[in-house]
Amino acid sequence: MTRLANWLSQLVLVTLTNLRTIPQRIGPALAAAVGVAGVVVVMVSVLSIAEGFKAALITAGSPDNVVVLRGGSNAEMNSWLELDDVRVITDAPGIRRAAEGPQASAELFVMVDVPKKSTGTDANVPLRGVQSAAFAIRDRVRMVEGRRFEPGRNEVIVGAGAAGQFDGLEIGSMLRWDDSEWTVVGHFSAEGGMWESELWCDVAVLQPAFRRGTTFQAVYAKLENAAAFETFKDALTTDPRLDVMVERETDYFIEQSLMLHGIITSLGFLVAALMGVGAVFGAVNTMYSAVATRAREIATLRALGFGTGPVILSVLVESMLLALAGGAVGGAGAYLAFNGYQAATLNWTSFSQVTFAFAVTPGILIMGLVWSLLMGLVGGLLPAWRSARLPVASALREL
């Protein structure tokens, strides 16, 4: 116990001595910390894109809502349902029913060209035809300006995210696609969910406008409660008249987010790794400089009986603390600059634009700090090893 206490006291003393000399090496120390901060800013900002996109999709789902698609479909875009299919689905047990009928909405999903505000180039924006029950099913949807579309009329309402990212979607604007003309009559919010990326209209008007006959792509429904899912699913999947797949809305949107989330996350780590190489070289240079300028001091400590272990660890601790400081500054900068920043990107599953807000979560910030500590550790290894191998006699003779 006495030997361990002595070893720890040596480590603390040498580390404090190292830290007190940082002002004498402020230039190289700042360069190393800034390099690490830059890596963390890029890493955190890229990962916040993935988290924001995932949050936009997951927020759209509710555990007591279900999605019904054609069997074998992985998204609405490659699903189709006939009118007779919809009738069977909406009659199934487990669906919540109100005075106006079952809370189910048979929907059609098409792409329309709308120019981006940032570039002026056309982007694929989803135009969703819904039935009146859609507003009861998505109970987070709220009109924030204007009014809902009237059934039977060429009117659309626009999600708040789409209104912020795309041009020409102000209330009163006239939109023309193919041979049909539409009027924007309202804007709605959905607590940041992906519905805010869409334009909504009456599905009965959308079908003939885009020559879709009486077909739909999906049925969204609200169940009596979350426990009714199995009853509802079994009734549909065992019905010989149907070929459908049934998923909870939350599970469906998690699956929709996986591809892009995985791509962006992988890209973030790749960029951070490549940039981290440069930051590590900066840390190595800084710590080599620190060891060189303190060669006599290190040799004196070792001559006085300080062990090799405390000397090595003191250099590593200094390198990691400098990197941690840089990582903290980088994480704070990324949070202030990007958290909540509104953007739009292509959902590779549906090939439509999804608007979302960058989400700099605590988990991402912790990941950035861990990454900075790793860079500091790697950057301090060789200088720490050199400090332990300094010949005591020759180092004491250095001026």
C-alpha cells in the first residue's frame, strides 16, 4: 500500500509540474487542442445529421398506429392496394372507431417537383393524398396557419419543414403539376416529425389528377390500443382475400431510417478518423516539444528516485487533457452552431426529400469527447516512451 501511495504521489507531482509549464509552450499546446477541436466539430456535426434524420422519422410514429402495405413491399413507393383491399382492411377488428367511422386513412404518395430555397433546383417533395381520418390518426399534426384543405377541391396544406426549405409554398400560392393546378391553403406542424416534410391533399382528388384510378399505396390506422396490434395483424394476414404486411408505425419508420442513418454515421466516423490522423501528428509534435524542453527536469526527477511509470503516465495525461480541452471546445461549438439547424435531405428508401433538424445529443457529445481522448492518448504514446528512455546522465549535462 505504501509503495502504491508513493507511486501515485509521484504521478500527481510530475503531472502538476507538466501542467504548470503549459503557458511556456502555449503555441504548440493551442495548435494541438485546436486540431482536436476541429475533428470533434466535424464529427459531431455529421453525426447530428444522422440523429436528426432518425428523430424526424421516429417522432412521426405512434405505438398504437399501424401501417398496412402490399405484401413484400419495403416502402410506400413500391406498394399498391385496391379499393376492395382497403374496405377489408378498414373493417378488421382492432381499429378504433368513432362516430364518423373507423379511424383509418387510405393514402396515395406521389412525388412533385418543388424548387429548393437554397439552390433554386427542383427537388422531389412528397405530395400525400389522405382521407379525413388522417388528422385523427396523426394526433400531433396541428394547423399553424391558414386552414385544412376542403374535400373534393384542388387544395394542399404544407408541412412547416417543407415551407421552410422549399420555394413557392406560401399560403395562397398556386402550384402546377402535369395538367392540374393546386392552391396552398394552410401550413401544419407535427412536432418535428417527418410529416412536416410533406404536402397533403384529398386523396380522392389526387387519384385522378395523377391517373391512379382507385388505387392506394398504404392504409394508416389507429388501433383501439397498442395491445390490439396482434389481433388486427392476424385478421389481415390470415384473410385469403388479402396479400398485405402489417407493421406498427414506430417499427416501420425505424426501418425507413436505417439506411441513411447508417450511411451518414459511417461517413462521420470515416471523416473523423482521417482528420484525426492530422490531429494526432499535432499532438505528437507538441508532446515531443514538451519532452525536449524538459529533458533536464525529467532526468533530475528520475535521478531523485521518481519511477519511469509516473513519468510516462504524466506525459500521457498531459496529452489527453489537452485533447480533452480541445474536444470540449469543439463539442460546445458544434452544439451552438448546429443543434436545431433546419435542413432537408434525400430519403434513399422513398427517394423523397425529408426535412429535419440537426440533433446534437448528449450521446454524440460524449462520443466526441471519447474520440478526443483517444487522439490524445495516441498522440502522447511515443513522446511518453521517449521521456522514459532519456539517458539520465546525458540529459543532466544538457544546457
